Amino acid sequence: MPTDHSCTRCLEATPRAECVVAESSSRCTRCTQMGKSCNVKKFSAEELERVSRARERVEAQLSAAEADMDTAVARVHESAQHTVHLQSLAKQSIAKMKRLKTIRDAVSAREHALVRQGMRELDEEDGVSQSVPDFSDFSWEGVLDDPLVFSSGTPVVPSHNGSDS
């Protein structure tokens, strides 16, 4: 009877020989004719059962690996959706901050204008005709280093030679 398990001698034969084992023999016909030992294996139910269990084990491991992969893909998808949501919130917050800064600047400018207007009105009521200088754009840069203003770190104060009258 032909077997799926060829012995080493039949596998290495050129041309490859068919490994046939008689029902009553433990050796193939080729090895028997040559008077050699044979390492052919006959079909056994035990071996088939062992191979079937191994296949089932691998199938179970494969199914578990596929389930793990599905879970990982789902989590990545959820994470991506969460990231997109957070990016959207960040963009909305940035836009809101820009709007609020623009409004703040406009309100601040209006506040300064109202204070200046109020000061002018008070000056007019008090009879002061001079306008109050606007020092909002004044910069002290370079003034503190000016030798005409400071000499050796001490302010230069002009002295009066003569009387006050």
C-alpha cells in the first residue's frame, strides 16, 4: 500500500521512488529488496489525532490573535476619533480666544478714549485750557542712558544762579 510517509531511502532515490509498505511489513519494498533498515512510518490513528489537535491549537491561537488585532484596530479608531475631536475643540478655543482678544482691545481703546474725554471735560469745567499730554506712546528706552540726564548714575539737576524773582 502506498504511504504519504516515504522513508529516507525512497525520498533520496533518483528518480524518486514510490515508497510502498506491505500490510504485514514494517519496511518498504525497496528497503526490503536491498536488505536495509527502513524508517518509513505507517499511517496511525494516534498520529492523525495528534496532528489534528495541533491544528486545532493553532486555529485557536490564530482566532485569539485576530480578536486581539480587531480590538487594537477598534481602539486605534476610537483614539483617532478622540484626537480629531480634541483638535476641533482646540481650533474652536483658538478662534474664541482671538475673538475675545479683539473685543478686549476694542473695549480697552474705548475705555481710554472715555477717560481722555472725561479728563478734557473736567479741565474745561475747571477752566484749564491746556490739554493733557498723551504719554501712552512714550518710551524710556535710551533716556536712562543719556549723559545729559544722568551723570555717574546720579540725576543732573540744574542749579539756579541768582534769585527766584
